[in-house]
Amino acid sequence: MSASNLGRVYGQSLSNNLARDGIDLKIDGNLVVFDVTNRRVGINTLTPAEALDVVGNASVSGNLAVNGINANVITVINSGNITDANVVSANSFTTTGGTVDFSDSAEVNLGDPANIRITGGTSDYVLTSDGNNNVSWQNLGTLSANVGLIGNAITLGGPIDGSLTANAAYQEFTTGTYVTDAIDTLNSVMLNVYQDTFVRSVDFTANVTTGNSPLTVAFTSSKVGNPNTYLWDFGSANITYISGNASTANTTVTFTESDGGLFSVGLTASNSGGVDPGNSASVTKVDYISIATPVPVPSFTLDITSLSSSGSVNLTNTSLYATDYVIHWGDGNSDTIASNSVAGGVGGGAKSHTYTNGSGDTRYTITLEAHSSSNDETVTSSGQTVKVYSTHSPLFSANVTAGNNTHTFDGNGNVVISGLTVGFTNNTITAPGSTANFGVGNYYQWIWGDGTTSNVNIGTGNAGDTGTTISHTYTLSDLLVSQTFEAQLKIYNGHSSSPFASANATVTVYPSPTAQFTGSAVTTSDRSGDSARTGYIFTDYLGNDRAVFTFQDTSTNADVFKFTWGDGTDSGNLASADAGGPTGGNITHTYTSTGNKTVSLLAYSNSRSTSASDNTLTRNNYITINSVPSAPAALSTKTLTMSGGTSALITANATDNTSGNVPSGGSTVTRFTTVDPIASNTLTDVYNGLSGTLTAYVNGSASGNVTFSTANAGGTYSSLVVTNSRDAHLMSPSTYPSNFYRVFTAAISKANSAVSYGYNDYKLSHSSSGNTTVTGFVKDSVTSAPTLDISTATVSENTAGTQRYVSGIPYYNTGGVVQLEGVKAYN
């Protein structure tokens, strides 16, 4: 029956053991199940999980090739074989006469070893191979006796990772190392690790590995572990230690190998406190250093390095590793030295050469070419210099040979001598050698003739060098006496006749006209802030004109003098013997306006002045003329009051002793009873205490006076008491100079007994500066409280004003006036 015919069998047409379930087909229940949807076949299972899912044992005759087996038991009967690329989770493999071949498997996972069972062996038997793919059971005791299976006979073999030393502590294991030796070595290594004496490895580098002999090489070691001793082996006996030695971690050596060659270098690093193996490591680098034959090392010495004008120099050759030479003398000449045995060769004696200068100092640089015939290398030495010095004739010129001892003035008008400045030009043409090339011994020296000198380095271009100008200032030691100075130029160099001097040049310095003066007020002001040069357009009370100033001329070396006063006027030309000249005494000038005055003095010499203003000294804002301070306050600005007493209300119809000046009843007045004397206040520092008459008035009548002058007027003049009269400067030093004004201090004082009862008054009056206000007082004889009699007194309302009512009773609130009459007072 084909599959297509089977699909057409319906319902009861199927036999009892063949049933259709949807699209699936089942035979005899679960004997054979075709899962069409998942394309699976099951035997003894309704739900096949694999393409072929067999529940129970499957027996196969012939070969069975399976790609992936997942089964609890695989049994091979008779001679059938199973080959598999990857068998996973087989709980047991059973074969009877057949084979299981997994030779091409990448992995066979048999699961837990406890579940792996290989039949056929017994206790103390092991599976062994004869090397021809045949495995058999062998007794372990018999096998050990036959092959000697003990640790010192078993080698380590190759490890799984392929290397016994990669990423490992000990670096000397091989596949042929015996197990016992490996264990012993590991014990030593662990002990060294524990003691911190383990040395795993050592290495080194060199800063250079190739070069010509002699070759200096710096070796630097590196290590893993803790070595404390080192041992270098350089493979050559011809070494010299430059730093370190054969037992230091780092060392620098020089290989001296005239024939060159290749040299191996070894280094052992160990810890002396450790045990072997594991406490040391070694490394050897074969043919590590490559040395070629030496290159020539040219060198020489000279018997002399400087000559005067001409002479010979002897060169001694001290070169190494050279066979022939060429000497270059630096003057265009050279000598070839064919061998070391002739003059100029090493051991052949000195070679001589003669230099001759044409002009100027000259440097010659000598070099030596050294050639080696063994390697045909030529090396040129560094140069050595021979200096040949010439004689010289220094020349110079001066821009002036005579002049005045000029000067300036500082900010205070004081003379600052600047002297005569002369420019000297160096005209030397004999080419002395520069200081830079010939050393500090080559220089110019300017000798000024005043005890000073200036040294100039040759070739710098600085002032005083060849072709340049240098300035020097001459000053007179005595400002009134002329002087002549001798200037000279010298050249210093290495010549035996050095220094070389020029002819002298003379410079004459004359005293210069010098204006100088001082000035001050004839009468010096002592007001605070004023100086000796402060004045006023004012004549003081002693008759001194405070605007007059005196000036002293101390000029020198001049014939004509003229002051300019700073107010638009001047003194005119003055001779030395005139007032205002140096020998004629002081000159005075009176200022007529206020302000700062700039004063200048021209001191002119008919023979030495270089211009019409030579020499003028100007002192800016030298004189100050201040405004005159106003006079102190006069008497008319003062208020006279009473001193002491009590305040009281004057009664109506009080006794008037002033002839009409009594105030109305009820006015407040000062009341005196027993105070003695009855005095006014004291008026202090009142102008004018220099002249005029001061009078005290009591009740309009003079009661003492004094006339002022320059004398102190202090005293008592009847009722007039003058404390003092004094200069206003004493009153205010910051306002008034002395002798400008005088002031007085005064009061009125009268004995109580001399004053009448009733109202009185006092007044001070100055004949030229006015009067004080009038002050009054009451002298009263009542000294006890009076008795009041109100028996006949009446009270009447003058004005009701605004009243308030309390319980119908009116009370005065505001605006009310009540009059009391008929009260009598008795004393």
C-alpha cells in the first residue's frame, strides 16, 4: 500500500490494530507511531521526542553510524560497531564482541565517573595499552615491577599548556625532569619564597652594543625575585670598570680590544641566604658586544701658546691608534708626518713652526689629523690656539680742550656741580685683538688725569672702544681755581712690551659763573605755618613793615648781578660791591601785593659766561605774601551779663537807680542781696588792647577807666577790673603773627555796700571799638519770706473762656482769666 493509498483509507476500513489520530497514524496502540506534524517516529511511545524515539533496547547488526546519541544504554552485539562524532549523556555503553569507536570525536561526555563501568577487570588491575591500539587489563603490582614505576624513574613529560616554564616560578624544568627531582626542586623554591630569597630570573641591557675600541658600555640589570649578589662575566680580560664592579647590579666597563671581536656577556644573580635551586638565576647573551678596531685619537701639546710679534712653537704628538698625520698650523701652512718615528709623530720628537705677524694681534688655531692604516679612518683633533701679539700706537682726540665747571641746581636751589664734560674719540688703527678672542688681558685704558681711569674691552663696540667716543666729566676741586688735566690712552695686550701709551692731551677747566642767593623777611613771622620767607602787606604796632625782605648774594666767578623779584620788578644790574652784590652786602625789597613770588638771580661773567643768562638761579615760589588777618572781635560784639545772683521777678514801682532803664513789673531780673562784690561776667581777649580808653559805667556814670598802650594794662580801676592786655598772637598763634594786634580781658565789679537798693545797670565802653550791651540787676534788702494777708482779697472772673461741667458744676478749661485783688504782703 502506498502512502497515497493509505491516506484514502477511512473509518471502519482500518483493521483493529491500525488507527488514525487526526493526521497521525498509530499501529497497535503505541507499537509504532507516526507523528506527521513533527516528522517523528516512535516505538513503544505515543510522544516521540526525536526523529526516531525507541523505548527499550535496540539491537543492530552491522555498522550503526549515529550523529548524536542520547540514550541510557547502548549495547553492541556481536561484531557491530558504533562510531560517533559526539555522544552526550549515555549512561552506559555495552558491547558484545563489537567496538565503540570515538576516534573522530571532539568530545565524549560520559557523565559522572562514578557511573562509568568497564567490565572485564578486577581489583588492583588497570587498563594498559601496548601502543598498537590494543588495551588490556594488567595487574598493577606486576606492571610496576616490570617497568619500575617509581618517582625518580618517571619523567614529567609535556604539560597540557605546552610549556613547563611559561607563567611559572621555576624556569629550569624540562619534559625529561624526573618527578622526584621536580618535587625536591619545588620544595627548595617554596623555602626560598618563604625566606624571601627566591630568584626567578635575571636579565640585563646595555646602552650600546657595537662600536670601536675602546668602547665604554653601561650595563643595567633587571630581576624577578630578591637577589643580593651579582656576578658579571664579560668574556674579555681587557676591561676597565668605570663605575660599579663585577659584583654590582649595574656596572659600566670599557672594552679595550685593539683587534676588536665579539664578546658574550653573562650575569648570575643570587641570594646568599637562600638554598639551591631557587635562589639564583643566570642569563648569557652570546656575542652580545661587537667591537671594531680602534679609531685614531688625535691629541697634542704645545710648548707655548703666545708670542710677541713673532717666534716658534713646538708641537708634541700624543695621539693614540694612528700611523700617520697632517699638522695644520692655522696660518695656511701644514706639515705631513709619514710615521710615528719622525718629528711630529708619536715618539718621533716635537715639530717646530714659526709665526710672524704683519699687523695687529692674530690668533692661529692648530689642528692635527690622525690616520690609521689598519682601518683607514682619519680623525681631526680639536684646535689649540696660539696668540701672536703685535705692538700698537693708540691714538685719540678730544672735542673740547677747555671750558667752564658747569653746574645745575637741585629742587631747593642748591648748587649741584656738573663740571666740564669732554668727549674723547678712540682713533687707534693698529688693530689690537678683541677681549673676547684674546682674553681679559686685551683692553683699552683711559687715564683721565684727575685720579680716575676707565677700562674698555676691545671689540665690544662700547664707548671708548676703537672708533667710538667716550665721555668724561671734569670737576674743580676748588670752585674758584682753574685746573688743567692730562688725558692719555693705553693699550694692554699679551706682548712683552705692553702697555702701549698715546701722547697726552690737556683739558683746562675754569670756574663757572655761579648764581647763588638766600632771602628772608626782615621781620620774621611767628604765626604757625609761616616761614622766614613769609610776609604781609602790613606795618605792625612796633612800626615794622612786614612786606620788606632782605636778600644775600653769594654768587661766584661773576661780574654783573641782577635780582628779579617776582612782582614785575627787578634790581637792575648790580656790581659786586653794590648792595645785592657778593661783596656789597644785602639788598632789600618791599612787596606791595599778596601771593607767591618766584625770585631769580642772574650772575654774569663778562669773560666766562656762555650766554646772556649764564648763570641764572631761579627759586620758584620763594617768597609768600599772605593776606593780613582781620582784627579780633571788638567790644561792640560782646554781651555783658551779671555773674552770680538769683533769678527773680521785679515788682511794680521798684526803685530805679538807672534814670529810666528799669524793666516793667513782673519782668525777670537778676537779684542780689548779700553777694559781695556785685560783678559782671569777664569779657576775654577783646580788641583793641593797644590804644583807646576802656571805661566802666554804673547806672550811666563812669566808674573807672584805663588807656591802653603796648604795655600790659592789667589792674583794678575803681569798678573796672582789667585782667590783662596782651598780643593777639598769644590768644591764637595760628591766626596772628606777633605785634599785629593787642587784646584785653575785663569786667565790672563793685562792692555790695556801694550799690544802691533797687534796680541798677552796668556797661563797658571803648573809645574806639564801641560798647557792650547794658546789663541790669536788682539789689534787694528783703532776705526773709513775707507774710500774706488775704482777709480783704477778692477773686473775680475777667474772662470765662471754655468751661467744662462735672455734675452740673462749671470748671475753667481753656481761655479763662481770674483776677485776685486785695492781697497784702508784710515783711
